[in-house]
Amino acid sequence: MTPPKKRLLFLTSRFPFPLEKGDKLRAYHLIRELSQRFEIVLFAISPEQITAAQRNALSPYCHSIHCSVIPKLQSAINLLVLRKLPYQVAYFQSAKSFRELEKVVQETTPEIIFCHLIRMAEYARRIPAKVRVIDYMDAFSKGMERMHATASLWLKPFVRREATAVADYEQKVFHDFSAHFIISGQDRECMPLAGKDRIDIVPNGVDLSYFHPIQSTRKYTVMFNGHMAYPPNIASALFTAKRILPILRRSMPEANLLIAGAEPARQIRNLESSSIHVSGWMDDIRTAFAESSVMVAPMLISIGLQNKILQAMAMGVPCVISTLANNAIGATPGKEVLVADEPEEYAAHIVRLCTDDAMRESIVRHASLFVNRQFSWEHGAALVTRKIEKLLTTQD
């Protein structure tokens, strides 16, 4: 007789659907995979009531779904009032939400608390459970530190304050959890923690049944993809449009650029021209990959692992990426990806991929093998499952 599944309370600061942001993508796939071994109770924060479509997307994997609404105005007030917390933790706090969570805990009695991101740590650390684990995903403090270097003058004080506050908070909550997960070795090394060697690396995966090569007419020479209200993506897209594309067009006068992704900021929308198309949200991002010759990821403030690179590899689109981006992925330069840091290097690599068919095919073939071998959601979830089950055994 199969023993009953242990109940796991999954706490997340955004409802994990639709999958237009990296944290939602990771949360969704972890929930889906962990549901095979645990009974999932999902508790998510949202600025508005979730739709039936959102609930239906997660319901096959969850025993129950609970969404606590924190209006954006209240979140904004939190930034002014909750001065002892990092902005990105304060933004998601609510006494009402905690009361709702307490009720869920009383009704469901979870044995495991899975805290997705430090944003939910204030909730998680106050909930009793046999096992309490946290997924940092990225080294947020390092990301803020790098962002400070490129922030505008008026933003620098806020970014500096946040970088320090997040680093302090990451240390503060570390001992409230019995296991810790992060997306890459690069991110683990950037964590400001004496015990960071105890953090387990759980990389993202690629849904290979969804992301696979699709035959289509290539309308765009180069594409950049990401959530286009996120500052690191904005910086990278501007770098591509203003510094790489002009050099590329000296060798390829007809070269054009697609910037694909939800909620493009004003400075991204203003790039729209005869050679630059800003798509905004796309119902099926695979169309952008299939219609593009080359994917670029000139990540200048890179933390985490760039899902877009793995997705492009899986779809047979060769990638030219920054050293920072590749440090997280660990691909072999010149074999599975091409690596560049200066605009001239990017442009030269793009020209080669567009004119040398043999080289392009070699990169595409090896990239596909690399993704299939190294990155799967099943593998990441298995690492989490083994860790949790080991902790449960020691608690019994």
C-alpha cells in the first residue's frame, strides 16, 4: 500500500501563472514536479484576485490553492512604513495576509514549508512545521550591488540601501531554514553568508516537450527576450539596440532586432523603428525564437540562470551571451554558445552565425545536446525532494 503523501505548503510572492517572469516559471515547474511526491498547498500573494484560468493552470498539481490580495497601494505604503525590511520583502507584507495564512495552516496542517524567495521569509519563519526550506533562486543582494553601478543618480541611494538591506536580511533568515536552494554555483558564491556551502544548487530546467525546433521564416536577425520592465533586461536590451545593432548593420545593412517580452518600459517602446520591433507580450514566445536567426543575452547585471538562453538552445536558435550569463549556465564557449562582452564581439559572432552554415549547425547541435543532458525540471525537483525527505527522516 502506497503511504500517503506528506503535505507541503508552498509560499510564493506572485501567483505562478502566467509564466512571464522567471520566478513564476521556476515556482510553477517546481510545484508541478513536487506534486508527484507531496500534497501541495499553494499560498500566493497577488495585487488582485486571480482568474479562473490562473487557478485552473495550477489546480492539477495542488491539493488546495489560496491567494491573498495585497493592493498595490498598500504595497507602496509598506515601502515607507516597514523601513527595517528590504523593499522587496516589505512590499509583500500584510497582517491580513498572515492571518489568512494562519487559517490555511490550521486547516491543512502542512509538515513542510517551502518558501519561494526571501520575499516570503517573514511568513515562513513564523509558521511551525517539521521542515522549513527556502529557495533563494538568485543572489538578490549581489544583483542589487551590480545594479547600483548602472543606476541613475536619483536611484543610486535607494539601490545602495536595498543592496545592503538584502545582504543583511539574507544572513538574518538563513538559520530559520533547515535547507536552502539556489539556481547556480555563481549565485551561491555571491551570497554574503558564512554557511553558503550548505546551500544546494537546484538549476532551472526546460520543458523540452514544449520548447523544440519549429520550422518558420526567419524575419529577424537578432532577438532579445525577457520581462521588459525588469531593470537588468532593460539595460541589456538597450545595449543590444544602441551598441550592438549599429555595428552589426555595418556588415549586414538589413539586420534587424526583435525585443520580445511583457510590459516593455517606455525607453524600450521608444526603440521601435524600421530596424527594431518591440513586440510586448506574446501568447506563444516560441514564435519569437522560431522567427529569429540568433538569440543574444548581453546580461550586464546578471544574477540567476537565464531561462531564455536554455529555451533558445532547445529550439535550435544559436546564442551569443555575456560571460556573466554563461557563468551560471556553464556552456562551453565556441561549442554550445558563443561568448562576448564588447559590442564588436557580439556583432562579429552574429555575422558568423548568419553566414557560416556549418558553424551554425554545429553550435545548434551541441547546444541541444547540452540542454537535454544538463537541464530538466525533473532533475531539479528530485534534488529538492531528496533533501526534504532526508530532513523528514531526521525529524521523525
